[in-house]
Amino acid sequence: MAIVTNRESAITPAPSATQTSEQKHSQKQKQPKKHNHYRFQDFFQMRPDTGTILDWNDSRNIFTSEDFIIGLQEGLEEEVGNASSVIMYTIGCQWGTKDAIVFREWFEKEFDRDIYNSNLMFLLETWWWPFTAQGWGRWEVDMSDRKQGFIFINLFDSAVARTLGDVGKPVCFLYAGLFSGFFSSLVKKSLNCIEIQCYSMGETYCKFLLGNKDRIDAAAFWVNEGATARDIQKRLQDGERLK
């Protein structure tokens, strides 16, 4: 799913291994090593004859309006109540895990190098650029606390939070799951993720904490106690844990 500049969104399944040349992005076939392909006109290819939309990495996209996000959120809440957040997080985890596989395939083809022999920040920015092109927002990855076993991710213009507006609580569970699934696959270690600051809580951007289960459980407790993202960051940096 992605949000493009006209505030439509696109659900993006993984590409099929049996795709024919007619099911692939024609410009990419002509310039497979082109890197600056993230303009809307370049990244997406419309196929009016088949009613399909492909992105640069040959994934099929479906554009939807913001009403889709609202309907999905409200529909889940009506059906399962508070468990809707768990469902969205789980969907995100599965998406991130599968996308890590797809990303490694196209990254290594485009740059002729293994992902584990690449600069980490370059690798992460390359992974997120398609999401930005699809409208999922911009991000900043703060690796300064990596040696302590956790990192922070700032997300600007979240598709979910922007759509739902100021509802007074975190809403970006899909993103948290996505980050958990992708980073767990990347480092081959189970990592959890929690949103500790959200645009839908009146903040200017969303902030996520990624780390092991103990740290995420502690952050979840502090969030429920009313701690701010800054408070949580300081507590973690000071080595504070739940007793």
C-alpha cells in the first residue's frame, strides 16, 4: 500500500517469479542500472490495456483513496475492538519479512553487490525510497544507540496518521510491524517495534523504537504511563529497565 502525491494509496504485492516481459516495467528493462527513478512518472508505469500499474521493481500496485485506510481501520475496530492494533502490526510484520526478500533481490541486481557488503545507511535509504515514492512518507533512522541494542526511526507524513488525523492515540501499527519484519530479516534476529510518538497524538511527526522484546515491553509500559518520546529515549540511554 502506498500514498502518492494526490493522496491516493497503492497496495503493493510482491512480484511474481513467473512474470513475462509484458509484466515488467519497460523503462527499467531499457535502463536496468538507473538509480534516480523515483519521480512519479518514472517509478510507476500505467498499463491501460490491462488495467494494471507496475512500479520500477515490477510489483503490481493498486491505487486507493484515503477512504480505504479509514474503512480498514474502522472496520477492524468494529470487528475485533482493541485487537485491531495487533492485527495491523502482524500484517506489517509479514509484509516487512516478505519485502526484505524482494528488496534483496532487486538491490543486488541493480547495484551488483551483496546487501551485507554495502554501507548500512545507504542500504536502508535505498530500501525506503520506493516507499517514499509510493507516498508512505519520509524517514530518518537514528543509529546513535545501535550499540546499546536499539534504534529510533522518525517518520514524517505517515499515510495512516495523516489520514486518521488527531485522534489522541498512536495509530501507525502497520508501520511498526513493517519495521519489525524488515529489520528482523535484515539482521537475522527477532526485533520488536513500538510507536512512541504519533502525528495522530498532535505531534509533528511519528517516532518508533526498534529493539529486543524487553526494551519494547518497557517502552510500552512507559507510554501507557504517559511518558513522552524524549522521556523514553533518555530512560533507555540511561540503561533503565522495568523491575
